Amino acid sequence: MTDRSRSSGRSVRAAIAGLFGGRSRTVVVECRRCGTSVERGARACPTCNCDDIVTYTIR
Ligand SMILES: [Zn+2]
């Protein structure tokens, strides 16, 4: 039982990594004004309508 929950935790992590292309790199896109996370490629913040969007790449 314990081993099963341990391995499922690992596979969830692998699944999340797969969503990001399987690379150890995460791209975060957020509004510079209010800090809301926005979709990649968005040109304006849905919260404050500011177009000052900043993209960070975390390795
Ligand atoms: Zn904003």
C-alpha cells in the first residue's frame, strides 16, 4: 500500500513534466502589474487589462 502511493506520486510528477514537453524547464507567464498568471501567448492580463506581460523561464 505504501509503495503504491509512493510510486503513484512519482508518476503524477512525470505526467506534469510531460505536459511541459518532458523537459526540466517551466515557462511562467504573468502580468507585471498585478502578478496574475496568464496563458502563454496572451497579450493582455485578464484581471487588470494591462499589456505589460512578462515571461520567465525556470530551469
Ligand atoms: Zn494584471
